[in-house]
Amino acid sequence: MPGPANTTPQILDTIVWRPDSPPDVDARFRGLPSVDAPPDYFRVWLWNLTNLAEVRQGAKPRMAEVGPLTYRKYRLKLDAWWDRRGRVSVKEWDYHIFQPHLSSANPNDTITTINLPLLGVLELLHAYGSAVPAVQTLIDVLLGVLSGWRDRDHVDGLFMHRKAAELLWGYDDLLLQRLQLLLGSSFVPYTTVRLLQNDTSAEQVIANQVASVIDTGWRPEEEALGAAANPRMEVEQGWRAVSSWGPNCSEPVRGTDAFQFAPGVTRGSVLRVWITELFRSAVLLFKEEVELHGVRMLRFEPDPAESAPDVCHRQRIRGMANVTAPTAVGPTGNGSSPAAHGVPILMSLPHYCLVDDAVAGALEGVACDLPTHATFIDVEPNTGITMRAAKRLQLSSEITDSARATLEPGLRNATILPVFWAEEASQISPEQGAAFAATVYAAQRLAARLAAVGYPAATVLALVAAAAAATAVLHPRGGPTAAAEAGSVRDTGANGHPTPELTAPLLGDGGGAAAVASASAAEVGGLEDATGGSRGGRQEEQQQQQQG
């Protein structure tokens, strides 16, 4: 594989986003659709429990995969503002359009799965009863009511039957509506349950979403952009760190969104990405050299060492991230409070790949296949651009001993069940690959010949840089987002904290909303004020294109 080209202004002009970026570069960073790039697809598989009656008699849960349901995914950056330090404040509009011809399941298929709203209420009540003995009598009454709760059409104890589309995109939960009337909106702030978010419009995103801040690597005061130019996440929808993990376990927002890395990536590079759905960053390490459409790339995969049990992040099972607390109370909430005991939310690779064998061993119907279920990114080393990626994550929940004793005494043990998994994948097209190979690699070969005969080094480097610059925009329109992403599920309501694309229902929307909303002005206010900032010159024109 050719060595990475030196980082020159010609390359940097195409890989660093700034207010005066060329139109094609600006469009790439904003996520505007390109006629040359293949679509980004978001695929979902739901897990259907097929032997509920037997499970209640002590049998292993038998799971059947239903899917994929395929959606074309759009992710557009809106309302971009730069400050004098080269940081950009953006809001992100995510939406999905169903593709029936690419789907093997129907959105109206009925799925039997864990009743996540009921499970979340049970966990919360048990936590409050333990923490505040004075309310235990009231808690016991509520638990008694819940033990007999039935919604004839949908609810069956700790399980429920719902259409796939309802689970993914939302439904009004009758139990939550009743509890909101009984306990008030401060305890039950929302009654709509969804696994994913589909933003309605650009106007709603701009009006309601708290901005994120990215250090683009652009330095307005410097003539040169600098060889270390590398986009880095600084603020994620209003928060700079996740403090709800626990005492002395704050996790700063850091790393890239896996869309672009500093040019000159090597096999020894250690890449760090921010994974919104896990509320933490992750390290990616070199795996192997790969090729796509004539473009040679370096494949990076998550560092397996980071999957080990981790007290700081409440992770007790190898390969399975426990994000219950930060999703319940928000990134800056009190992770030690009873409110942090909401729906148990566990994230892993699909089919429990690289997870402790005991988890899959307790189920029937799951079978890990790493080539199909792994997460990776393929980075072109000269430019640092991600040219192919697949992000795959699975969301599971756990029927705990306390919930089992209340509603499902027939279950043998506390049980972890998968709910759904999703894949977001994108790559360059054959035409884009051919254009890149024909320019950059040809320039590198010519440069090598010129260098061999003593041609001036500056001219040689300029030649390679110009070729790389000419094709650096030829990578997937959206690319994965850090999340190395279950995507980001951006709530255009007032929840204040994001729960990425693999968002769970009842993820404590009310828990951290006030704290995040109040903190957002201070955090995003870290940008220089408008007198020293700059809004993209093509902002209004591009918003019109997006809305059209």
C-alpha cells in the first residue's frame, strides 16, 4: 500500500470543513445527497419470542429474527455556525424512508417481546421502595396493581405483542397514560414509547434541538490549516461530559464521528470515535488491509480490551455495555439516585458476538457470525476519509429477579433477551473508486519516478496533494457517525439528551431534560459569540435544497 501523502494545503482544503469550503466539500460535510454516491441504508431486525408459554414453564426462550426492514437514511447537518477558534455548532436532522423492495419483513408483522414500559416502571418502583422506606406501603399497592395489569390487545404480563412499526417508530402506551394520571407528569413525563426517532422536518430540528459542537481543525488566525487537522467532537447536544456513570467516572465527549480522521493514517494509528448510544468514546485498532473498487484502505475495528467488565461504566458482562443509568437520568443526571433504575438497557454486537458465552447459551435461535455482525470502518490513509463502514449494534434488556418475582414467577432465572439490532452501512461507488485510483495512485507513481531522478521534492508533493485533493470528496455521502453509530436518534422534542439510533423506549426522557436544557446555554455558549463567529455563506441556499 502506498504511504500516506504529506498533509498539504491542497489536501486540507478538501478534508477540513470551514465557512468558505468549496461547494462540493461543504455539501459532503453537511450530508447533502450526491448523485454519484450510493444511498446510505439503515436495516433493522427485530427479535420475536416464539415460545412464551413454554418459557413460563421454565424452557429456554426461543428467538426468531424478523427482518430486515430496510430504510434509506438521511443525516443532514443544519444551522452551522463557526467561531473564531475553528469550531462549528450544528444540529442534525435524521430521517428514514422505508424501502419495501429491499425488505424481507413487513412493518405490520406482530412481534412478541419484553414489555419495556412495564419493566421500566417496576424497576423504578422497586428502587424507590428500597431508597425511601416511608413510601414502601404505596409502592406495594402500586406493585399489586401492576401485577394484575392487562391490555387485552397488547399486554401479557412482562411481555407484549406489537406491530414492528409501532415498536420502532412509536405508540401511545395505555399503562403509562394511566400512571401519568395517577402519579403526575413529573414522575411519568412521557406516554409515547419508541425504539427509534424519525425527525419530522428541518424546521423542527432547528427550533428544538440543542446544538452539538465540533472542532473542525480549521484555524482562522493561521495561514496554514496545520498538519494535525482532525475533526473532534466537543459538545454532544449540549453536554461536554457524561457524569451520570458514577463518582469519579465522568466520560468527556471526545474523538471524531468516524466520518473523517487526520490524513496520514497508518497501521499503527489508534483512532478514537465518540459513540453516542454508548455515552462514551471507543478506541479502534488496525485489523487488516482491504481494497474496494481499486482503492486501498486500512480496516479498523473496536479494541477488544474495552469490552471487559468495567465497574466505572457499570459493565458486568464481557462485551455488553450497560447504559441504563445515563439513559434513565440523562448524561449529566445523578447516576446514584433511584431514578437511575429505569429500563435495563444493554448494548452489544448482534447475536451476542464477543459477549460472554453464558448470555447466548441461555437462548435458542441466536448465532454469531462475525463477518455479518461485526462493526468496522475502512479508512483511506492518504486523506483519512472513511470510504466504507458498517456499524452494527444490538439492544437487549433484562427481566431482573425483582421484576420476575412480581409478574413472571414461572421464569427460571433473571433473563437477558434481545429486542432488536440494526445495521447502518455505506461505501463509495465503483465510479468514485475508479476516479480516486486513477488520480491519486497515478500521481503517486509519477511522483515516485520524479523523486528517483532527483526532481524537486516540493513539486513532487504538490503533485500528489493536488491529485488527492481532486478526489477527496469522493466518499460515501453520509458515512457512519460515531458512533463507529446505532445512529443517533435525535429527539426533536424536549428530552434534552440524545439516545442514538439504537435508542430504547422509556429511556428516561424526563430525567435529565431540565439539567441538560439549562446547561446547554453554558456549554454551547463556549463558542465565541456571533460577533466573532461566522455562519456558512451557503447556509440559506442549502437549507432550501434540504427542505425541497
